[in-house]
Amino acid sequence: MEPLLFNLNAADDLFAGVSDFLGGEPGRMTLRDFPDGESYLRFETDCAHRHVALLCSLDRPNARTIPLLLASGILRDLGAESVGLIAPYLPYMRQDKVFHDGEGITARHYANLISTHFDWLVTVDPHLHRIAALDEIVAIPNRVVQSAPLLADWVVRNVNKAVLIGPDSESRQWVSVVAGAAQAPFLILEKERLGDRQVRLSEPDAEIAADQVPVLIDDIVSTGRTLLATVEHLVGIGAAAPICIAVHGVFADSVTRELGDAGAARLVTCNTIAHPTNGIDVSALIGAAAGELMRSVASTSQDA
């Protein structure tokens, strides 16, 4: 019996693409809020004795995690053989150390929550800086989809004479791989965070970007202060209008307008989070990874 895939809140095109490459049946369900804010869920496709995956965008995690956990519990009540999670964007990964007394490592706590309620996990480029691998905090089988080949392909097809720029040391792990695949030079800036919405950056070398198109690459754009500061400096030294690429466009503030006002030529994101800037489709890679995990879990359950 083919697996089931339910869509909690992802964009329809991402759901369709993942479903195609997963090779599963798109399930029907209802998810809505009661007037008091509690969630109502009803699965309309029979889940009994089937392996199930939930596709869930977690860019607003405080509001979306409760329905997600309820969905997992209800599916098990309905007799699902296994329940896996496809979360293109995995939240709470940036708090990966105790920065101040009284804090906790929320990356570990959120990962433990997911591990407790699901049988496997697929995500795209989680923000792992001080955590070497997702296996360190996630206790279930998982696959991390790497977007770098897709980003590199986009750069090759759309930018002539690109120089890739990483806004901070954390971005080196993505920028260096994309630059290698795109056969483009790159440089990494140094960032000092002064607050939630204020950063100070080292200045890019004007000579490096003089006759090239700067392509700024980051994994997450939230407030966009880092990208904005970089764009403003590049425009100020007379560089070509920068192009900004992000894996996950969280967009907590009005960053898209501000980047355009500052002189950015274009802002492009992967479709891990639905947004008008989506220009890089990760559905094929997600679907393939989820299909591999689902088959592995199904095989293990049959052998047990």
C-alpha cells in the first residue's frame, strides 16, 4: 500500500512536488482554528496500517507546533504504522548554546520534542553552527537536504561573473560549497551582533567586487539586518547591484522592501517557506529523501 502525505500548511506547489517525488498518495484533511484559538483536525483519508508523512512549514513555530503534535497523536490513534515529519524549515536551531546565565539550549529541547512525536525527520539546511550534525540532537532517523547544488545552479544560470559573499563566519559552510559548485570566487565577512535588529560588519574588499556581481548568500533571512548592512556597503563603494539569495525566507520584518530600497537587484529564496521571492524549488530533493526514509522505516517495521 502506497504511503500517505498530508499537508498541514505548506504551499500547494511544494506539497504537489514533494508528493510526486515521494511517490505517495496526497491525503485529505481538515485543519482549522476554533474561535478560542484551539486547533481542530480531522483526517478524511483512512490512515490505518499505512505509513504517513506530514508536510509542515514551521516558520511560525509557536503557532504551528501544537497542531503538528496533535496531528501526530491523532494519526497514531487512527492506526498509522509510522508518522514522519517533513519540515523544510526547522526552527529554534539558532539557540545552540547558553549565551547568558539562565538560558537554555532550545535547539536541543525542540529537537527532543520532534524526536518524541515522530518516527523520522526530513529538513533542509538546518542552522547548525555549534552542533556538528543533526544526529547530535535528533534521536530519530533523519535526512538533511542540502540546498547548495540548487543555489549554485541558480547562480550559474542567472548571474554572469558572480562573486559570492557570506555575511558572517556561520555562512562559510554554505557559501564555500555553493561557490565550489558554481566555480565562482567567494569571500566571508565578519559580523558582530549588537542586538536583535542591529549588526556591525567588516567591509568587503572593493577590488574583489569591482568587476563582478556580488551575490550575498545566507541560510536564514529573518530581520534581514545582516544582508541590509552588506547591501548598503556594497552600493556605497560602487559595486554592481547585489543579488541576495537565502535558503529560508523567514522575513520577520519588512526586509524585502528595505533591501530593494537599499539597492539590491533581487532577492531569491528556496520554497522551504512560501513567499513571493521563492525561485529555487527544493521539492524534488525533499521528496526523494522522505521516500528513502519512509521505505527504510517501513522495512524495519515489517522485520520487527
